[in-house]
Amino acid sequence: MDIRFNLINSKLLEISWPKDISPLILEEMMAVKGYLEKEYADGIKEIRMGYHCLSLKLQLDINEKEVSELLEEIESKGLKIDTPSSKLWTIPVCYGGEFGIDLLKLSKFHGLEPEEIIQLHSDPEYLLYFYGFLPGFMYLGGLNERLTTPRKSSPDRSVPAGSVAIGGKQTGIYPCESPGGWHVVGVCPIPLFDIHQDPPVMAKVNDRVKFRSIEKEEYLELKEKSKTGKYQWQHD
Amino acid sequence: MIKLPSYIHFVQPGLMSSVQDLGRFGLAQYGIPYSGAMDRYAVAQVNFILRNPKDAAVLEISGTGPEMVFESETRIVFAGAEPEVLLNGKPINYGQVIDIKPEDHVLVKRIKKGQWAYMGIQGGFESELVAGSRSWYPGITPRTRVRKGDTLCYLSEAERYYPPVETKAKIRSDWFRLSKINVYPGPEWHLLPHLLHNRILNKAFKVSDMIDRMAYQLEENISHELEPILTSPVYPGTVQLTPSGKLIILMRDAQVTGGYPRILQVENASLNVLTQKTPKEKITFTLKK
């Protein structure tokens, strides 16, 4: 495991991996996170994740010596990377038209038919690395390189909740209405975040997500179903 | 002790008033920020004076303040930024416990010093408790700022069962005039050349007018060649360096991850001081460790 410890102050410690977005790094991060949460539950207030780092907010003070002991401990453990359980969630998306206002622009930009873009976007299984940016916003890895698109030079003032969008090498779903600089290709009719549920999201870090293209009829049907609380998220 | 639910009626909402407590913790893993009062020190003061629990919810006020009518008896106190407050047309003092009677009219005219003023109320506000906190935040709580005609619930106690804390030593607002801000090196600090370390630590930075509950931007430019980072965790107090060389200090409502290099991390006590800075005020960074 190629990891580095960086003590920011006595209550903030960052553990980082080489700068890369990779499923292997995510697996190692999950193993270290799991170990720390098990062994040092009392000492840790919270662990935040990025693509290649864990940030530990500590309950108790820690010093440089203890940090290097902890690093040795983790390295010597040879933490078993049990491939943690990973569910595959299917997210229905109504692409194009009034919901995917940037699909045609994207199609021109890439010289691909809109159907090809939908195909390329709904084909992969995306890996959920972490939540950030907005409550319930999933950082997903696995966008087809042919869909890489520079972000808008000036962000839209308001992107509607549920919008599915592409920005840079990433794709994601806006859980709530927000300003945003990504290109909107479609919308998901079912809310992805509910603060009154515990947990407020359905997918866990390391789960996978796949988009399923739906027609407007099904969009309306699902929207109605989710309003009355009858929709159940689908996973394998 | 008989406590009756009562309401404050907002005749005018003011520019930016919201209910805050100490924040919402343990939910960053779902992308939910801490939120909470900008100046936690001021909240500790008002709740101490009123003998409230530490996490009692207060009203945070910025810019021109609200105009309020109280339904029934309670006690209030102002701390944090120093506002000009009129009770039924008569000025009241900063840090002083005010006895409120039914139909009393409180007008927060403006803020004289600082950025965020706090009105504490006996027992705290009884607004919606969402995921362990009453702090208002878009997408989490039903309300995000006070609007005209809004009401806010509190529990009125007609009779006093204990005296207020007698503060002979007056609360002062001069502590946040400090310009020295203590910082720790952030995760990307060591990627900056030594020359830039010196420049950042020896420079007086001016607070810009781009300041809100999410972040404070500083005016000066630090040109650099740092690459953007992969999206990584950030906290209130994280100082980001943008590609164009601006320093952005993240505040209580900041998102939980960011993609700009994190060059410094502001010490907790200094972050309270920093929140009270107004545009054009100068600050300097002092590196700890």
C-alpha cells in the first residue's frame, strides 16, 4: 500500500494515496477506513473521503510520533482487502428533450448521434467513490472517455433537481436544484436524497450505478409513483 | 415551570437572518456540510448569559436587521457583531439581558461593527430539528432565511425561577478586531515554492466583498503554478488557492469536498474572528506548528 500521512493539526489527519482515480485505490481506502473505524472508534469523530484521500477528524489529540506508529501499524497489518460487498443500482433516466437541454449541443460537439451519447452514457457500471459538492451528490467514476466534455465556461444559474449531467471526465446527478456548470443530458424522476431517511441516500460508497434510458411515459409514471412513496429503488 | 409556545412575528425580515446552532455533524459522508453559526464564540456567549444549553438555537443576523414583534414574555441578548437595536424605539445595549413583554417591538437597525450579530433567546428557538440540528441550510431545512411575515417559535416563561447571570464585566466586541489569523499548513502547502510561502505569510490580505456563509474570498492575487487536485475533503477554515491566484477561505456552509489546492487550515478560534471581518478589512496569516 503506497500511503502517506499528513498531520494538519493535532485533530486533523489526512491519509493519501497516489493521485489517481482507480477502483484499486478505493478498495485500499475502504480497507484502511474499515480498520480505523473498528480499532479507533472512540478516537475518530468523522472520516471524509476524496478520490485518493481519507481525512480524519479526531476526537483526541495525536502527535507526529503516534502518527508514524499508526502508519507502521497499518502497513504491518497487511490489511486484507476483502472485496467489500457492492450493490448495483439502476437509475432510470429520461434523456434529451425538455429534460436534457444540452444533449443536442453535446451531440454536435462530439460528432455523435444523440442515441449514441445515450448508449455510451447508459452502458457502463459507474463506481461510487464518495459523496460531496451537494447533499447526496455522488462522485461517480467510469465515464466513457468519448464523452469527456469541458465544463461550461459560465455555469447555469439553476440546474433542476434530478438532472443527469456530464462535466469534464465525470458524470453525476444533481440531487437538488443548484447552480452548475455541467452539461445536462437527462433527468431522473425519483429523488435521490431524503434527509428524513436514515441514511438519507440509498447507495453506499463502493456500490455501482447504472443508468437505464426511459421514455417520457415511464418518466411520468415513476414520478407519480415516487410522490406517493410507492417507488422502490432497484438493485441486483 | 410553565412554558408556553409563543412566536416572534417578523414585520421585516432584514437582509440575511437565519436560525443557527452549533451545526449538524457526522453527515459529511453523505455530502452534508456542518453549517451552524458563523461565529461560534458569540453563540457560546449569548447562551452562557441566558443559561441556555450550549447548542440552543439563536438568530444570526447580517446586514440590515429584522423588525420583530414578540407574542409573550422571554429574555433576549445580543452578541457577536455589534448591532444598533431599538426596543420599542429605545436603544438597548450589546451583551445586556433584555426582558421582553407581550407585544414588545424589537428593531435591529444595522450592524455597526463586525459581520454577524446573534440574538439569543431564553431556552433557544424551537424551529424544525432536522438530522440533529436546527441550523438552516438549503435542501436540508424547509427554510433558509427569514422572510417577511415569517414566525419563529420559542417557549415563553412568564415567571423567572432564577436570576440572569450578572455580567459586571461587560461583553466586548473588540476581540474580533484582531488581524492575526492563526493557520496550519494545509495538505498542499508543501507543494508551493518557499518564495510563495514567504509571500503568503508576510502579506496583509484584504477581505473582498465576496463573503457569505459558504466562503470568504480575499482580494490579492498569488500567482502560482499549482495543478488542480483531485476532488478531496475540505472543512470550514480550509484556505483554497484558485487557478487565478485568489485565496478562498471556506466557511460553515461550505461543501464537504473541493478541487482547489488546500494551502492552509485556519485554527478554530481564529475562524470565529475571521467570520466577523468586513470587506476591506486586513488580515495576516501566522503559521502554527
